Amino acid sequence: MTYANNTELLQSISNAVAELAERTAPSVVHIGSGGNSGTGIVWDREGHVVTASHVVGDARSVDLRLSDGRNLEAEVRGKDRYTDIALLKTPQSAGVPIAREQGSAKVGQFALALADVFGNGVSVTSGIVTSSGRSVRGWFGAAVEGAIITDAKLNPGYSGGPLIDATGKLLGMNIAQFAGRGVAVPEATLEEVVGSLAKDGRIKKGFLGVIVEPIELPAELAHREDVGQETGLLVRLVEPKSPARRAGVAMGDIVLKLGDSRTTGWQDLHKALSADSVGRTLSLWVLRGERLAEFKVQPEEAREH
């Protein structure tokens, strides 16, 4: 390929990225909350905006600056500090809703992170998805299951902004730069949490006190009659004084089932820890080494961090 062709290809890629950022900018808002500032995502045409819970802190209302220069005040409709998601509501439309399409981020996929850091226009950084489906707990207090990890550098103010793919569709919401990588809450989690916050203003769910990560089981274990599944959830952390700790769960255990629900992925455990699980005594089946063990756990209501 000649130098001219190389230059033409690079210019084409550059133009495509710039066009993508320009097209998405109307879905990005600046958020000011006391001494904090961050970014928000226009969720729908009814005035809902999604951002990170740690951006709004304990505020009941925040100031928004939109891409068209308008300034609006938004009510904090609800927040879930466990997933670091907050839902805001404005009295009028706050811009163009972000393009959303459920699906899992793929390792190696191009990703663009957008923010309005200072309230004077969109900022952009890019990278690739380095891993997905991870369990991440950070200084921001959240325990994000299924987190999307990218090598896009997230500067201060990027929290609450969108992570999009090459077509402009939402992959997730950026919440932190952690261990040299960007961390984003996946779109599927946003959809679920935002739906509950819009309806009830809060999230009620069960709490075990474990941080888990999906793991593939060795074939000799997966095919055992008493196991019968190819993946489980490896326990990375058990919180002190938690229901899991009281029941005897330990780091290194592999969770296979909670109550009647098989836990082949973090989503299964999240669904099993529904509001109905709070206060009930459930069987938690785990692999400890090669031994199948049953623990009786009583999930508590998830507390805010």
C-alpha cells in the first residue's frame, strides 16, 4: 500500500471517529453537584438522565448543562450506590436519547468514551475492550458485576459518561479509572437498574456479601452428576459480618446454585438475589475443591455503600 493510500485510510478513520463523536454529543450532558462534577447520558425524551451515583453524592438536585447550551436543574429521582447508578429527571427534554441495543461487549472491540467535563463541549478518548464480565470493586464503593474494562484513559469528569461502540450504540456507563483501566457498568445493568429507579426511586435486592467472577469448570467436574454445569462463580471476596461469612462461605469457593437458581454467570446470582430473597433461608451450593457443599444463607437487604 502506498503512502498516499495509507494517508487516505488514516484520514478516513479519523473522519469516522470525529463524526461518531459529533453525532453522539447531543446525548451527553455536563453535571454540576456542589463541589462535584461529572457527565450524564440522556436516556429518553421524557427528561431522564443517567449518571454515576458518586457524581451526585447526597444531593437531591443537580445542575445540567446541555450540548445546545441550555442550563437545567434536575431532580435526583433515585440512586443505587451498589452499582453506582443514579437517575435524574428534568422538567423537559435534555437532548437526544443515547442509542441503546442490548448485547455484550466483545474483547478487542473498539470503544469510545465521551464526557462533558467542564460544560463547554464534548471530550473524547478511545481504546479497546480489554475484558468484560469482570467483577470489580473500587474506591468508589460500588461492586460492579459484569464490568466492561477498557484501555481508554478516563480523566476526571468522565464518570457517568457513555462508552459507545463503532456504530454509536451504548456499551455501558463509565464510572472510574481503576488499576490503569477504564471501568464501565454494562448497558444491560443500566437498563435493569434505571427501570427500577424510575418506578420506585430505589432498588431493593438481596445481599450476600461476596464478590464473584465467572469461571469455567474443569471437564471432570462439569460432567459430574452432582454438578452438571460448565461454569460457576468463583468467590474472590467475602465481606466481614455478611450473610455469606456467617454461613461459612470462603474465598475460593465456586458458587453453583442459590435457592432454585443455577448460577452459571453473575446475572444469575443477581436475579436470584431479588427483593423476595431478603430474609429467607436459602440453600447455597458451592464447590470447595472437588467437594460439593451446601450452606444455609439468609440474604439481607442490600445496604447503600
